[in-house]
Amino acid sequence: VYTEMSAVESLNICLKDLRSRLDLEIGNSNVSSNDIKRIASNRLAIQRDRGVIKDFKNVDCESVLSGQRINVTFDLAVTQPLNFITVTARLSSF
């Protein structure tokens, strides 16, 4: 099976998957920003290992509104598709 993933698809899948995982923690009164940071980092590592994203770093979580909301930020390198293949043929007599 041949599949191609564009940079936009890489970004969209990354965010959708991460949000789906983090949504499981909504309503959990025992979760901290450190827990969310660990969960987000683990999920992004899985995405990297599966080739969904190229890499990530600087995951940070900030608790706001007295802990009612946690903002997650991170740096992301998306996968880049192969756009061109150059073929060079050298003519010769063997």
C-alpha cells in the first residue's frame, strides 16, 4: 500500500490524536499539569515513532483559571513529503 502524508496532514493527525488522548482527562479532578505534560509527551513520542510527525520538543503545560484549564504548548516538526525524484542517466558504450 502506497501512502503519502503531506505536512498539513501530519499536523492535523498529530493534533487530533493528541487532543483525543487528552480529552480522556477532562473531568478528572486528580490530574495535574505535570500529568498532562507526561501524557502529551508520551503521545507525541508514539506519533514520532510511527512516523506521523518528524519530532517534537519543549512540551510545556500551564495551569490557568485555578486549575480549571491547562494550556499545552510544544514545538513540532511535521513530516515532509517526497516531492521530487531526480534521475540521471549517463550514456556510454560498455
